[in-house]
Amino acid sequence: GRFLRHLNKSDGLQANEFGYETFAQSKYSGQLYFGGNNGFNIINPANVPIDTCPPNVQISEILLLTGNKMVSQLDVVAANGMLPIKPFQKVLTVRFAGLDFESPLRNQFSCKLEGFDDDWRMLGTKDEITYTNLDPGDYVLQVKSSNKDGIWSRVPATMAITVYPPWWETWWAWILYTLLIAAVVVSIYQYQLSHQRAQAEAQKIRELDKMKSRLYTNITHEFRTPLTVITAMSDLIEKPEKSKELIQRNADSLLRLVNQLLDLSKVESGHLKLNMIQADVVPFVQYLTESFNSYAANKNINLVTYMESEVLIMDFDEYKLHSIISNLLSNAVKFTPEGGKIILHLKEVAGKMVIKVKDTGIGIPEDKLPLIFDQFYQVDDSSTRKGEGTGIGLTLTKELIELMKGTITVKSQPGGGTEFKVALPITREARLGEITKVQISPNLPPPDKMEEADFSLNAKLPILLLIEDNADVATYLQIWLKGKYEVLHARNGALGIKMAKEVIPDVVITDVMMPEKDGFEVCRTLKNDETTSHVPIIVLTAKTDDASRIEGLERGADAYLSKPFIKKELLVRLQSLIDLRKKLQARYSQPQSVDSGQVASLEDQFLQKVLEAIDKNLSDTDFSNANLASLLHLSESQLFRKLKALTGKSTAIYIRSYRLAKGKELLEKTSLTVSEIAYEVGFSDPAYFSRTFSSEFGLSPNAIRK
Ligand code: ADP
């Protein structure tokens, strides 16, 4: 064939440059002639020697960037049969040598990195190659070389190279990634699933809750209306009192329950709002407790309050505080057997109002304690249990307390009583308010507004003077007694005495502990006063010891009631005192002189004085009520009330009775004519004397004479 040969000066050319178009070929010998700078060359192509032996090639050096130096890897390759490259070894330089030494500078090289190069790279006479940033993978480097005559080696030199990936690209890293992703996917899926489930659950609960709430609200509202009507209408029932009371009591307790349910559903749905006023909480709590007196007394339980603060101005919600205290107190009464004691204790501790309700009742087992605030929970839910109830009370109580940002705790021992402790934070931000005395407690009708003492008295009802410094007690006593007595109220002993003398009531109820003059003093004063000596007095006291009881009786009290007292007992006492007075009236109704030798009672002495005064003016036809009253240093109305109380007769009738009695005496003992006698005993008209005489004694004056 044909091939191309490069010749240069080293091959014997005159220079490396030749002239343009200075060449020729001999037609005979085929020799070639070339002219140049330094002469010419004659070349016989047949004589030009050609090196046809392909050269061998060898890799002479392998350098790898390690740290910041190029380090030889020949040993490594010799040991492993390949070149391992770690990640980060970014620069690889390979040097090679062609093993043709005829004209080594004209050796050429070519290489191909399999896995990286697509084709052979011609390197010319450069005997090295540098690769940078090889991707992880397996490669084979092939190197060829040619001799000066362009004859290429047949067998290339080869070297295997493996570029290792960094750890995060290794297979196990990938497995890890896969596992991680799988785990994440699975957990997201599971989370969503459970979230969905929880949401569905929550939705269901919300719906149930809403339904419950609606049910509560609707039904309880529906209950409330008829109950209110029943309560109101039962007021109109007059007889029998007993059944009316039963209706009212039951309607009240139902209404209370309904209200509790309503409140509870409102708290739970977050609709119950606080309605705070700023006021003195002490009298409010006192009043609430007092309203439980009768309830406790019914069971012969002693209900005592200890108010450690005299005044405690703070924000509170009357209705809710009422509900809380009522619940605790009614539980205490309910779960305390007869003869027990309940103490309500109020004090201020570190910015909190602390109310303790302690009873000597049946107590609660320790393991049940955490449960009692649960809705509908009752420690004893057997059908034979002592107290009735629903298990709502404490739930509501706790919710209300928490609404007020307070706390409730309980201490108890079976058989050793129970103590509930409520702590409410004291704030003073609400508007100043008046306590309206909400009324939801059991067994007690709502007190009306305090009635002002009213002197235009209803003459048909007995007049009762109530001397009591506690307005609340006075209020409910007034309500209890309304319709049975005309109640006058005096705020303290001194005022009471003054009013008693002025009005001469039919009966006096007085408290013992009072400012100015105490109840004993009231007793002594009234009993030693001519005008009021006859008035029966009931003494009320919280002191129950015998000494004070005896003191009260010694001072002339007619009856003694210890607080808390029962309405019924009070009414019975009042009635019996009034009955007693009727007996007195029977005794005094006929005017007659008493033996002055006897140790006469004040009443006897008084009547004696009255009779003497009338006697002295017996024949004075003009002698009037007013004359008699002034002789006795009394007002006309005082005299009237005193005489009426003692004798059941008005002043005029009593005077007339005395005149008639005297007339009868004269008819029997003298021989005066009826007319003479009539004038003698102060009648200006004898016919009138005869008429009244007949109606008084059932006999005419003439009939007596016969
Ligand atoms: P109710 O009184 O309507 O049953 P509560 O929620 O008011 O419901 O009370 C739950 C339970 O806690 C009561 O049934 C009773 O067993 C117990 N308990 C509450 N107060 C007392 C107390 N002072 N003494 C003993 N047990 C009580």
C-alpha cells in the first residue's frame, strides 16, 4: 500500500523549509527533487527506510492528588492490579513511555479512558494525561504509542481504575435512604389515618355533646316554665297548708335541679358568663347560711358560722356563689346525721377568700374522694341510701368555682366528717353593687323587700315586735310571720324598748346579742314596765348553754328559742303565748277589785289603778278614755292596747263594764231607783243604762230587783 512519511532535517534534508514550486520528478528514475534555502534534496522513494515495527507502550507513573500533593500510586496498582480512587481524590495524572528508542522524541501517544472517553484521544508527543473529577464508577485506561514512522502499538497498555463513591452515595446509604423514606411515608400515612380517626371521633363527640346540650337546654327550659307556674299558683292555694307546702317544696327542688342542669350545660359549652359585682361578701355568706338554719334545725343539726373577716369587699357573682355555698351546705346537712354539727368558716388568706364547710357527717371513703366531683357520681347509689340526690351538685360546684378561677378541695374520713375548702381569688374590678339576695335555696320562700315599720296597723292581726339586729334574719322572720302577725321591726334593743312602750305589741321576739341593749335588758325593762309587763317575750339566741337559757327565763322571758330555730316551733310558741294571754283576758275581762293584801302581779296592780281611777270618777258622765289615759300617764292608744291585751276589751267598753258592774252591785245592795243608780254610775240616760245592762248581764235592772 501507500503510506505517508514525514522527513525532516534529522533525516538529512537541507533544511526544514523548501521553495514554492521548486520540485520535480525524474521520468526515468522516479527520483524526487526539492529545492530549498540551503540547496536541494534528491530523494529516491524506494530508498527511504521505513520502521514498520510497532512500538510497545508502558505506564510509567501514576499520580493521584492526596491531600494537596500528587502521590505515586504505582505500588498500589502493583498490589491491587487496579487503581482505587477515593472520593475527594480529584486529580489523576498518568505518564507513559513508548518503548521505541530510534527517535523517542517523535513517539506519539493516544489514550482512551473507557467509561469516560468515547474515542481515542490523540496526545501527540505529550506523554501524560490528567483526568479530574471522575465520577464514581469503574474505568479502564488504555494507552497506545506510535514510532516516528507513525506505526501504532498493537497492544495498548491498560490499567483498571475504580472511583469509589462517597459514603452517602454508597449502596447501603441508598438502602438507608429508601428505608428512611419508606418509614416517613408510612408514618405520615399512619398519622393521617389516626388523625382522621381522631377527628371523626371528636366530631362524633362534639355532635353528641351538642345534642346533650340541646337536650338539656330544651328539656330543662320546658321544665322550668311549668314549674314556675306551679310554684306561683300554689301560692294561691289556701288550704290545706300542708299540701301547699308539699307542692311548693317539691316544685322548688325540681326547679333547683333543673337550674343546676341548665347551668351545668352552660358551663360545659362555655356559655355561662360571670356576672360580677363588687360588694361585701361577708353578710352575703352569712345570709346564705342563715337561710339554711331551718333546714339544718329540722334535722337537729347545729349550723354555725365563723366569719374571721368582718368585712370583705370583693368581686363575686351572687347567683353562682349562692349555688356553690348552697350545694355544700345542703350536702353537709344531707350527709350529717341528727345531732351533728356543721361549721361554715370564712377568712381571707393571701389574696383569696377561703370558705370551709365542715360537717360531722358520714364522711367519704378515701378511694371515692377523687370521684365525687364527677357528673352523676354518688358514693352510695344504692336505693336504700340516706340522702337523695343526683350527683350533679358537686360537678356544678366545681365547674362554677373553676369558672371563677378558684379551687375546691376535700378532706374526709368515713365516719369522721367531711371538709370542703373553697378558695376564690379576691379581685376588685367589677362595678360596685348591691346584693340582691338571689334565692334558690331549698325550703325557704324568697324574702321580699324589708318592710318599713308601719304604724297604721292592721288591727285584725296580732302585733309582733321583732327586735333583731341582723336584717336577714329579720327579713325571713317577717316573711314567715306575714299574714299571721303584723310584724314591726326594731334594729336594736333601745329602739325595741321604745317601740314596745309606744305600740304595746301583742308579743315580742328579741335577739340576745344586739348593739346598745341586749335581749336580756329588753326583757327586764319591758317586764318591769307597767304598760308592757303583760307582753309575752320570746328570746332568740345562738347561745345554747343552760346558763344563758336560765338567765333569759329569770329576766322574765316567756319562751326561749335557740338559733337556728324551726319555723314551726316558733309559730307554735307564738300561738301558745297568745292562747295564754286569752286565759289572762278571761280572768281580767270582768272588772273587779283585787285584794290589796295579795302580792299582786304588775298586771293586777295596773288594773287596780285603772279601776280606782274609774271609781273616783264614777258619776262623771263626761269621764272619757282620754281622761282615764291622762290619769294613768299613758296615751289613749297605749291604754287601749294595754287594756285590750289584758281584758280583751277596749277602754270605753272596759269603763262601761265597770260602770255596769257597779250598777249591778248597787241594785243588789241598795234600794236606790234604777234611774238614781244610772246617774250614780255615770250614765246620763237611764234608758240607755237599762239597755246596755240587759245586754251585758242578760237580765234587765228591774229583773235583778225582783
Ligand atoms: P348529690 O348530693 O346530688 O348526690 P353531689 O354531686 O352534690 O350529688 O355529691 C356527690 C356525692 O358526694 C354524694 O352523693 C355523696 O355521696 C358525696 N358527698 C358530697 N358531700 C358530702 C358530705 N358533706 N358528706 C358525705 N358525703 C358527701
